[in-house]
Amino acid sequence: MCFYDQQIFACGDYKWSRFRAHCAKEYRTGETCGMKLIYETSRVTGKCQMCKKYEVTYRKILQALERVQRWENEGINPVSTDKERQSIMIWQNELKEIEYMRAAKMKNI
């Protein structure tokens, strides 16, 4: 039950910020009890790291899909097309992981 600042991003995600005050249940000098209470909340207009990573990965997928489509229309680079499809599958799995992490974090609130 120690007190921390909290930042809330535009996407609704949050991040614990700096430590503010100890609670009455301080077990050892200088250590925190492990429970976090909000001392002060500040709104941040930017996006959280997960949203930024999600957007970057999504853009990678879109660009790769455009390349694959172009290569297939031109009939060139069959090996590169296969590699690019594998990369797309890896990035799609990354997006699923990010969505899972976001859902797990929101569930813990």
C-alpha cells in the first residue's frame, strides 16, 4: 500500500510512475510493501509503448503485403515472396502477443 504516481495514456493504458510515499506497513527500512496505491494521476496525450509497437508491427505487415502483391503481379522473386510470407506470419503472431499482453494487463486492474 505504498503510494505512486500514475500516468494514463490516451489509449486507456496506464503506467506506474515514480514512488511518492511509504505506507504504515513498511517491513524494512527503505523497502516497499508491494501494494501500489495512486498518489496522483496525470493524463498523457501520447500513446503507450505497447500501442506504438503494435502500430509499427501493423505497418510492417501492410508494407510486406504490398510487396508480396507487387511481386506476384510481376511474377518475380518467388523465394523472396515465400520469405516475406513467413515474416508476415511472425509479425501477426507478435500482434497477437501484444493484444494478449494488453488484455492481461487490463484484466489485472
